[in-house]
Amino acid sequence: MNDTSTLEKNLICTKCSNNTESILDEVTIINHFQPIVSSITHSLVGFESLCRGICKHCHRLIPPFELFKMLKSDEELFIIDKIARKTAINNIGSLLSNQNNFHLFINFDAKLIEEKIENPESLVDLCKENNIRPQNIVIEITESRPCDIDILKEFIANCRNYGFLIAMDDVGSGYSNFDRISIIKPDIIKIDRSIIKDFDKDHNKQIIFKAISSIAKKLGMLLLAEGVETEEEIIYSLEHGADLLQGFYFSRPAEIDDNLIEKSESKIIHIESLYKDFKIERIENLKKNYQIYENTLSILSFLLSGRTPEEFDLLLENYVDKHSFIESLYILDNSGIQVTHSHLNCGLCNVKSNLFKLMKKGESHVYNDYYYLLKDNLFKKYTTDTYLSFLSGNLCKTMSKNFQSENNTNYVLCMNILER
């Protein structure tokens, strides 16, 4: 291994490795392309153009991060940025002109938009030269540092006037924060790899992803999971609302040829089959667990029916530890007031002091939906969405059911269920 490493170093010339002057005369700019897949149409819908360099002397392929570190000024970055877009459109032009359903994703750095006040007309001219519709071009806005919002908004408005689509890159990282979504109003939101990595093992990341997905859908935007590398990351991205997928799983950035397209399409078919099996198994497990939860709630409400309020606490205390999925039990009256203590599963729950509040007998739950839906028998049972429990700090959902006490007074039994 050391001999190979030494040989590789000897093949690298100082023109590209230790260059102290401008590299514009030493490096040829090329483009590699990474497939973008739609979970809506189950098909390949486009490619992102990614800049690479090739040393004119040692012919070494220079990856993007190394290439950009070699630049000496923003002026060089601006020139290379323009070269990369031109070569990208020239290279993929025939494919886009023949495939109206394909899209080319091109990066625009917001700081260059601010400093150079770029005009999308040059991009329009390139599209005309290559017989490409602007509607097939997605302009990705990347913010490596904060920029003038008014200039950015003007640039985006001009792009939209020509028909270009807008994507917001690296959401969840750097300067691509949520306030930018309302300003840029992108057609596509790209979730950063930092959120996607080990997504299937991290419930907190899943909650964040799902929240961004919900925002995107309510604002009429598509959500792209960027940097998917494993089957598990793709499955969970799809499960939590991804509309588009991009990453090494489908292909590393490469030159576009029939092999790249066929490989991507084969992966799409495979993922579709995997997701179908995953979904069937997940639904079966949900049905099975829900039946267990519902039976438990029915048994407990039956045991409470006909009892006096004074007996409620003892019964809940004796029952709460019977099932490992129960986080806590408590009862509300018809005014939304808690009439029992909050009984926690002792084997699972420790209330977090100061940060999380343990609801006590006599406190009000009138801010909870299940109170309003059950208090007038509008529903007999109700299950909430998943939330962070104020009792223990665990992710839970609450199942509630009406029952009547000894004197036929209505009460609401609440069972908090741990989300596994």
C-alpha cells in the first residue's frame, strides 16, 4: 500500500498540488453528474452537475473540495462557476432536449450572486443554444455565507420569470436555515446529508426530517433527500416524506452514459420492491400493536367503570406496570381537570426535573385535543400523534377512552404509550 501511495504522489505534479498562482491555466474544468430519482413517478428525473478539475500536466482528477481550496480569489471561483455551468449544459444538452422529463440541477453560490449580481440571461442563452427549455433547469441556491437578501430575491425572481425552477441546497446545515425557505420560496428543498446519515437509527433525525417534510408539503414544495448511501436511509427517507432521492446508493458522480442510466433505473426497481415489503411489514406490526393497545385500554376502562373516583388512583397504580409499553396512566373529568395522580411505569420512567412537568391531580388539560373530542362523546376513543411527553421526556402518543363511574359520571381514561 505504501508503494502504491508513493507512486501516486510521484505522478502528481506541482502544477496542481503546490500551485501558488492562478490555476485557471493549469486545470481543465469538467462535469460529473449524479442521478436524481423521484419517489412520485418511480423514475430517474434528472442529474445534478458537479464540478471537477483535471490537471493539464499530470492528468489527475481533482475533486471539488480540493479544487476550490486551490482557488486564489472569488474572481477565480466566479469564472470556474460559469465554465462549469456552460460545460454542464453543453454535455447534457442532447439528453435534455430529447428527454423533456429530465432535469439538470446546477449550483449557484449565493455569495457570487451578491458580488457579481449575476443575470440569468446568460443561462437562457445557453439553453437556447442547446435546445433546452428553462423548465428543465433547476437552479440550486447554496449559501456558503450570508448574502444580501434583496439581491438574492431579485435574482430568483428573474430566474422564475424565465421558467427556471429553484432549489434550496443543504437545508439543515450552514446558512440554509428555515427563515430562508420563506424568503427563497424554493420549488425543491434539499435536506443535507448531516440529517440523512444513519437516519434509520436516529429517531430525533426522523422527527426533524418529518417536520421539514410537513413544511415542504404545506408550502407546495418537493423534498429531496441528499446523500443517501444505504437501503435503510432510502427506506426511511421515503417513509418520512421524501419526494426525490440523490446519493451514492444510486451512483457516485460520473459521466453520463447508458450504463449510468441503466444502473440507476435498476436500483429504482430494487428499492420499490424493498419499500413495498417494508411497508407491508410495518403496517402489520402497527395493526398488531394497536390491537394490543386498544384491548389494554378497553380492559382498564372496564375495570374502572362503576368504581368511585376515590378508587381510581389505586387501580391505576396497580395496573401501570403490567405492560412495558405503558408510560403513564391518568384520568380527567368532563371539564378537562385531572382527577388522579399521573401514574408512571416505574421500570421505564424518570421525570426530568425542572425541564419537564409532571401533571398532578387538579391540573387542567383543556389544551389537549382529546379532551374536546371526548368530553361530549363526539368520539368514544382517540389517539394522538407522536409527541414529547411532559411527564418523562419520552416520545409518546396518548390513547384516550370514555368511561362512566359508579354514579354514571363521564370520565376520560388516558394511557400514554411509549414510541419504540
